[in-house]
Amino acid sequence: MKKIGQGWQYSVYNIGNSRVRKVFNTKTQAYMKFFCDCFPYTDFPIWNFSKLREGMCAKAEVSIAWIENTSLDLALFGHPKILNKTDYEQDLVTPLEQYFKTLSLEDGRRIIDEFISLNKFLIKNDVIDKSFLIGKNYGIDKNQRVILIDIGELFIGKEKVQKQIKIQPWDHPYVTNTLPKHLRQYFIDEMNKNLL
């Protein structure tokens, strides 16, 4: 297995045959990632790293259990194969952050529109990605469809979904910085128009 990425929750490995394995980070892996990403530690102080990781693990377990039991088409999530309470395998896709770099303004807007359509469908089914992190948590599959690839931190249930939408997490540099600059305002405007 070749490691091809790492986030706060997972390390990602290419396992061949156009599939990846996402393995929940060990405590050491997670703390090193937090340490590198959280400077100057005002939002996430070092002494809270343990609680941060525990919370992420609990969210992953709930999210993976939901995926295991959903009646939604698993193609929307990259055909995940659940390995245990937190780990899973999934189709290898191109993350949208990378994909947007190859697109014209018009095609970029079209992909944002597809992203919004997917999320409107997910909202109707009472589930969303926590922050609508378009560039990192979504990808383009082999059929050129926008899919949700980060399934370890879902918000599940009508009340939780609506509460999260109200705070507009998409209008934050953490999210918008994963888009090319010329698409950021369009993304925010369309999200506000379609989801609020």
C-alpha cells in the first residue's frame, strides 16, 4: 500500500485496482497532524488534542455505521467497503481541489452547481458533510460525477443538518481556499441561494 494523503482523521493508501483504503489515524499520527496544522494553537490548544481526536473517532464510528445501513446509492460515496468501526475502502477519485485546476470558469461553475445538487439531495435525506468542504471532501468519479469521498464526519438527522446549514460553514476560508479564487464568490453566492 502506498500512502497518498493524510487528513486529521484518516491516512489514505492506494491499494491498487482504482481503490483506496482510509485508515483512522493512530494517536501519534493524529497529534503530529494537529501539531503541524493548528499553529498558533489558539483554536485547538495542544492540551485539547486528546479530546479532539476522541471526538473525531466517535464521529467516524457514527458516520460509518450510517453508511453501512443507508439505502442511498453507495456510488454517491465512492462505493465504500466498510472494514471495521472506522476504516473503509473506496474508489480512487480526483479530489475537486485538484480537478478545479483543470477547468475553465464555465466548467468550474458547472461542477459547483453539481456539488450543490448533490448536497440538496443529501439534505433531503438528512445527511451532510460537516463543512461542505468542496475541495477536499468531494471528488470526481470515473463517470465524471461529483461524489462525497469523506464519509468519516457526517452530520446525520434533520435537526443537526439544519443547525449546521444555518451557520453557513461554506463561507469560511477553510472551505473557500480549496477553490480557485475566480470561483469562490460564485460558490458562496450559490450556496447561500440554494441552501439557506
